[in-house]
Amino acid sequence: MQEYLELTELLAEIERHSTSLLFIKTANCGVCDVTYARTVELLKQFPQLKSMVVSMEKIPTISGEYLVFTAPAILLFMDGKEVFRQARFVSFDELERVLTSITC
């Protein structure tokens, strides 16, 4: 997963790819660390999906841009539009089902 430090770069990448997944985390968050590791492992099944990670401390405006006020948060985009979101409590079964349905 590629980490972004500038909101403009992140927005451009989301627009550039037909399907992309954004993982939003915070520092010193044990749940974020575990969820991030599981997400990275899951995404190995979907190499065609552009995956990105952002820290809320490094890009504080990400919170207002996507109305994300808790971490971890996973946002899935198709053609630049958000189509799926999970925050705080991530169901990996549901995430995998959605990823499978949009990438097949």
C-alpha cells in the first residue's frame, strides 16, 4: 500500500484509477495497526486494485474531505466515487465480498 502525504496527490490517484481503496489510520492506534495488516493481506488477492494509506496526523484535512472522524476507516472508490465504507469496526468478510463483486 502506498502512503500519501499530500491531499492533492491522493485525490489525483483516486481519480486516475477505476477502482481504489483508501485506508485511513491514526498514530498509536493498535486497532489501526491490526486492521491495516489484515487489509494488506486481503489485498494480495486483488492486485488490480490501487491501494493507498493515509495517516490523519500527516494529512489532517482528510477528515473533512471524506467526513472520517474515527480510525481505522476503509473507503472504496469506483471511477472516483465512494461506493463502500467501513470505519472503526471492519468486517473483513463483507469487505472481501464487496471487493470480489466489483473486481470480477
